[in-house]
Amino acid sequence: MNMNTKKFTLIIVLAAITVALNPAFTGIAIPAPYAPFLYYQIWEIPIVAAFALISFRSSIAIALMNMIILIAVFPGALITGPFYNFVAVLSMLFGIYVSYKLFNIKNDPAKTTKATLKKQTIQITAATILGVMFRTALMTVVNYAVLRYEPPIGYAMPETAIVAAIPLIALFNSTLALYTVPIGHIVANTVKKNLKL
């Protein structure tokens, strides 16, 4: 199997896993204890893995496909919800992209030298920090802007309720990215090592 075939196969597999792990199909979602209307889930992990394994474009394509499927099959309480989630994922991916450009670390996960492990740790840490920052910042602005509108744009929340909810939503976005980005990179490094990509 040549490299292009491997990458194409990986995109298909990661896209299928992303959709399959969505709470709409698996029910795997944990309500945030501080805001039960927000749910921690794991389906974004394969999208981050696609970024680290293949490319920024492939991860965006998988996130976009997932959004389209959710809108068609299970949009949730708000039909625009999958779109807002796509924006959240996109902002997190852009933060990861910036970290890659800033640090430009190339590593070979097949090698387990101290230097290689140090490079991997720096890359994952930088990607996590910037992924958290970009996602939290952008989604704070987006939520503040749209929550005041009537459905399907928002929830017609009054200003006082929005101001009270924003810190909780920011905490949710930051903590979700805080585990999604490193786990996605760990998955990617494991796959790279085993498939010799």
C-alpha cells in the first residue's frame, strides 16, 4: 500500500470513527457538572488525530462532514448547534496549526530517544495551549454574540443570563480542548509508529 492510499484510507477511517463516536449515535457524553446543558464527549479526538497524522485540510474536511451528517440526522436542541460546534473545532484546529508553524517540530514517533520524546512533549504541549486559547477566545465571542437571538440562531437569552453563562461556556471549551488535543496527538503518534507513516 503506497503512502497516498494509506492517507486516503486513514481519512475514511478517522471520518467514520468521528461520526460513530458522536453522542447522537453512541450516547457517550458526560454533562459538565457546573453546566449540565454542556456535554463532554470524545468524537473530536479523531479530528485532531487526522490533523497530526495527515494534514490541517483533512481534519477540516472530517469536521465539515461530521457537521453535515449531524445537521441531517441529529442536530440537537438547536439546528444551528452542529455549525457552532464546527466553528469551535475549527478554532481549536487553527490554534494547533499556529503551534506547528511557531515551533515547526518534526519528529519520528518510531524513535523513542530522549530528544524525540522531548520534541513530542513540546509539540503536544504547544498544540494544547494554543488549541485551548483559540477555541475559548473565539467561542466566547461567538456565544456572547448569538445567545441573545431567537432560535434557530440562539436561545433568546437576556443579557444578564448571557453574562452569567459565558464563564461556564468558556470553562467548558477550554477543558474539552485540554483533553482532546493531547489525546488526539497520542493516538496519531501511536498510529504513525505502528503504520510507519
